[in-house]
Amino acid sequence: MSAETFIESLAIRGRLTFSSVEALSALGSSALATRVALMRLRERGKIAMPYRGFYVIVPPEYRRLGCLPPEQFISQLMAHLKTHYYVGLLSAAQYHGAAHQRPQELQVLVPKNRRGIICGQTRTAFVARKSLDEVPTNTIRTPRGDLCISSPEATVLDLAGYPANAGGLDGAATTILELKSSLDGDKLARVAKTAPIPWAQRLGYLLELDGESAPTHQLAEYVREAAVHYVPLGAGAGDKEYSRSKRWRLIVNTEVEPDL
């Protein structure tokens, strides 16, 4: 079997990913000959290799990108790497209805630090998340298979925990407030227990920024019981005397301006 026939047979069956081991077995040639054949297909733009030993078939509509969009292969790649994951932060927020901020990369939460992926014009960023297996997720059906994304409650908690990945506190607050109407108070308090308590303190404050009602009662109870210290809202408290939020045991050391 030729390399081109091999990828065509996969595409006919609806598969757009494969490993170098599969290709070696299917082609029945030497490892060197298989690598050369796959390299030629890559040069013609028919396949791409976002990770060593893992290939994606690039349909004509994505040739200009030089790769399959990462949300269409990330589940298969994580299975190949035997790594748990979920799509989170701004990438998950889009699936839950947030529209103000569109990430320039697919944001993926994983158990430990991992280098990001650049494939053609697409980018995938990995963010290490402790207690990842405890985080509630939703399964989204896509044309290329299932995609695991964080639940709305887990998404806003991660945004509060990783504001640098959401355009700073202003950007995080914008997206959190966009998702507020889809949040469940009980679920919010439960997911808060999967992360450091300062995340919950910051999240509660941001959810109430617009002065409108928010499902924060249970979260505030959790903070009242679990938060021992006041923590700064933004990075570094400095020497200045700042106002404090007693409800969230938070030092309000920066002004947050959501873009809503």
C-alpha cells in the first residue's frame, strides 16, 4: 500500500489521525521508507505532524492553515499520549456562549506542564491543572469525535485562577460575567474545592462586579469556612493600604474593568 492510499483509506472511514506505528504497519516498508513517504505527503500539505509520531490528515479546506484545527484532533492526541485533558479557559467559554474574547490558540488543561504545539498556522497551549481528574467536564460532539470541555462552573473558576491566560483580570472578569447566567450555585461551590481557595475568593468578587444578582451564596459560605487569610485580588499587594472585601476575604489592590 502506498502512503497516499493509506491516508485516503483512513479518511474514507472518517479518521483524520494516525500514528507513525500504524503507518509503518500499513505500508509494510522499512521505517526509513515510511518516514520518507510521510515526509513527501507533508511537503504536499496533505498531512501534518503536530506531535512527533502523531499525524493528522489535512482536508483541502484546511490546507491554507497547514494543519487540521486542534479541536479536531486534540482528543485523539491526548489518547495517543495517554494523558487526561479538558479544553478550558477561553476556549471552553466559547462553547458555553461567551463571545467577547476569542483565543488565538486552543487552551487545554493537563495534569502537568507540557510544551505548546504550533502546527501550520494553528496553536495549542497547555496549562497544568492540579486535581484535573476531579474537575467536572462536559462532552461536546464534533464532526471528528467527542471533545472534553470544562463545565461552565469549572470554566469560570479556571478563569479566576489563571487570569494571565484570559487577557488579565479585566479579560477574565468579562468572560466570567458573560457566563454568569449559566452557572449553578451548588456546582460552583463544589468545583471550588478542586482548586486553591484564593481562586474561589477572586471568583466570587468578580461575579458580583456588575452589581447584579449572582449564584454566589454557596460559594460565599465555602469561602467563609475555608479562607483563613485575606488575599490580594491582583498580583502583589504592595505597601499601600487597600480596601478589603469582607465577604470574599479579599484585598482589593487593583481596579477591574470588564468590557461589557
